Amino acid sequence: MASVTLNNVNKIYDSRKGPVHAVQNMNLEIKDGEFVALLGPSGCGKTSTLRMIVGLEEISSGTIHFDDQVVNDLTPEKRNVAMAFETYALYPNFTIAENLGFPLEVRGIPESERRQKVQEIARLLRITDLLEQRPGQLSGGQQQRVSLGRALIRDPAVFILDEVMSHLDAHLKFQMLFELKRIHQSLGKTMIYVTHDQMEALALSDRVAVMANSILQQFGDRNDLYHRPANRFVADFIGEPATNFFEAEIREVSGSLSLQVNESLAFEMDANRQQAVRESGVQRAIVGLRPQYIGLEPLEGGGSVQTELLVNEYLGERSILDVQAGSALFRALAPPETSASRGERMTLHYHPGNVMVFHPESEVFLG
């Protein structure tokens, strides 16, 4: 196993239109044995970051350390990094046992030791009954396990998973999330998981590195990202349903600050947010409130807003309410048995501690 540290790492590609700065001043410290996700939309720089860690791309500037060793000039083989991809890349004419054992065969490992390692990995991945079959006989989920096993069998210092869930349906994806978490807990290896799916990242990872526009936006655990997002982008990208955002004017009433969205809608803030807003000196702000934190039940110490229901979207385990207050449209969550219909007036409740405030220009979190 190994820790992985990126110090001011940059990647610049040459193109016909000029230099493209794909990764800008990346600083990241992944602990030995930690499961970390690189999360972000397409084109954010996460794949370039992965390829530099592996050694498939040269670093334009900066350093990458595995433990205390600088690996900038080491080949992928010498870095002892194993990868699994969204495409399984299995040899169709090999049995599953032969696919698993092939990386060891290339390295000249004796056959008896290869067989032992194959059995160990097959037991870990729960595919011992598939060893004599060929890839074409397996389901997508089974083929993905074999792909993972072929990387794991090398006993790498760092294990990298690149969009490995992309080709799986929702049911298989849920199963593989559980399996990957179990495998990591069993092996304790340093794992870096690249994905655009925030639910995968949050479900699997100890910490998540959120990227956008070639820049690391925030590196933290689930609570950091969800409750203390570094900026509006992180607050918007993390969470389902998506966060409600409003532009608001800062108003002071009887020594207390509030966020006035329009004449029909205003939100209160807790003491910490009010202090941060005062210190920032802004007269306007961007308000963020997750649908999970606004609903029909009154809250102790909470505030309320008056709304009109536009749509009641029943999803089985919950209902999503699309509501309007003046010109502002936003969403709230309600129990599935909620029977309200379009045009009905509704009082929705929230807690001031869940109201997020962002700078109107930089969009950084105030708090």
C-alpha cells in the first residue's frame, strides 16, 4: 500500500487553438489505505489527474509522491499501480481463471503460485464457480468483477478504478457498490475511484475530491461536502434532488439579518451565518437550501414560508413538491402520502441552520 500526494500538479496540453490547462495547481493528499473518489463533470480534469498518477501522462509541472518517493519519472510498471476500466477488456478466448492469472503469467510467476492467487481472488470476489467459464458466458456484473480481480491479483500499491460502473444497470450498480466497499474493507488498499456520479462517490469513499473547470473545488468527507460546501458549484453538484438557489437582498430587522428573495419570500439565518455575512460586507447574497431541509413539518426554532403548489411528484418513498412563492420557484420534500394538488396554498418549514449563504460574485460559501 502507499499514500499518494500531489503537490502543485499541472497538466497543459497543446492544441490547434493553443495551450489547454487541463489540471491547475492540484494539491491532494490521499492517505495510505484510503478510498478516495475524483468526482466531477466531463472535462473537469479528473481523468487527466488519474493518468498522471498512473504515469500514462507526463506532468507539466509539480510532483507526485507515493509515500516519500517522487514518481514523476517512473513508468506505470515501476509505480506498481493497477487499473480497472469501464470497459472490461477481458480476453474472450481465455477462461476466467486464465484471465485472472494472466498478469502473473506475464511476470513469470510459477503456475502453482498463480493457481493459488487466482483462487484467493476468486473467493474474495465470490466468483469461484465461474473460473472455467469464458467472458461471453457471464453477465455484465460478473465480467466487471473479473476485471477488478485481474487488477487486484497483481497486489498493487495503488488501485485505480476508472468509471467502472458506467455500463451497469441500476440493480447491478447497487450490488457492485456493496462489493467494492466490502473488497476495500477486506484488503485495506489505497483506492482512487474516478466517476461523474456523485451517489457512487458518496456511497464508496472516505473522502471525495470535487473538480470543475480543471480546478480542485473541495476535498472532504460527506459531511463537509453536504453541509459545508466550499462554493455554489459543490452545493449544486452534491445532493439529490438538487439544491434550491435564490438571489437575495440582505436586510436588517431589529438587529437581525434576513435574506429577502422577493416580497413573498424571505429566509432567516442562524447566528454563525449572520456573523459571516456581516464580516463579508455584502449587500446581496446567493441563498442555498436543499429540498431535504424544507417540508411540511414544523421545526423547533425553525422558520416558515408561504407557497403555492405547482406539481406534486410522487416517487414511491417520497413526494417532491414543486412550489412557488412570488416569482421564486423551488422544490421541497414531503411524505409519499401527501395528497395536495395544484394551486393549493402550503406552509413549508425549514431550520435557519440549514440555510446556506454564498458570496454574490465569487460564489464561495459564507460561514
